[in-house]
Amino acid sequence: MKLILASTSLYRVALLRRLRVPFDIADPQVDEALIEGELPQDRARRLASLKADTVSAQGVLAIGADQVACLNGHVLRKPHTIEAAVAQLLLCSGQVVRFWTAVSIRNTASLWCGERLVSCDVSLREISEPEAERYVQLDDPLNCAGSFKWESLGISLFQSIDTDDPTALEGLPLIAVCDLLREADVPLPLLSEKI
């Protein structure tokens, strides 16, 4: 059975490659607009499910994932500009940012579906404006919710991380993915090159 990752995220692609399973990539093209009143964890679940649903090929396992960062219940978006990234880091300084990462795997032949939601609390240390500016200049986190890359220099901004699955912070909770793939009868590690 073919595995398809419904994501163009370089981070998710790199994470899934760690499992050494063959897979293809599909661009999910989903509307990620905020829905008023939707809880951050519900948003992550909804978008992960929508992304998996975009894979229309028959007889495949489709993986969709999404991550939502929030501070005090308010969703943090990707900053896209240097100014917005610095402002977001200063807002998060000394605070705990919660990341909700959802993964959804669908078997398009049997219609089986499995989903998981993983939380990750990141405690940031106090960050000065010059530190935030220097960090953004060095690590270019403009496409990252929370305005940092934990797998890179962003770790220098942290006091602690609390999660059951640290890969969830990068956007694809591999422990959950492994559990779901085993539920879908994909043995891990693979005993051959084929699923």
C-alpha cells in the first residue's frame, strides 16, 4: 500500500523520512482560515483531517498533520515579516506557548481513519528586544508559528519543553505516527522496502 504525506512542509517531509518508509508527497490545498470561536486543538484536528481527506487516490494511506501554537488561548500565526516575528517573540517572552499538533491517517480503500493530538508546552525565558532581533536575523523563523525554530537556534530561547513526543514541536508527532501506522497494519521498522 502506498503512503502519501499530504503536506509540502520541508519539516514534515524530513521527519517522516526518519521512519525509512517509502512515501509520496501531495499538496493538500486546504483553506486554513481561522474559524471564530474554534479552540486551537480543534483547529489542529480539523486541518489535519482535511489535509488527509484531500488525497483522493484509491488504495493509499494518507497522512495529514497540522500544528497550532497558542499563547493564553490565542492562536499565534506565522509572522511572515521580521517585525512581526520580533513582536511575537517579545509577546511570548517569559511565557508558556502551547503547541497542539494533530495527525490523521486515512486508508482510502477501507475508509479506516486514525487520529492523534499531541500537546507541547514550551516555556520561553525572558527575551530582550535586541536578542529577539538578533535571533530572527540569524534563524529566519518567518514561516514558523511562535517565531522560533526549536530544531535550530530557537532552543536558546527556551527554559523547558514539556511533551510526550518532542517531534510534535517540529510539526509531525512521530510516536503518534508510528502508533497509527501499526494500527493500519504497517509494521515498523519495515521488514522490506515495500509497505
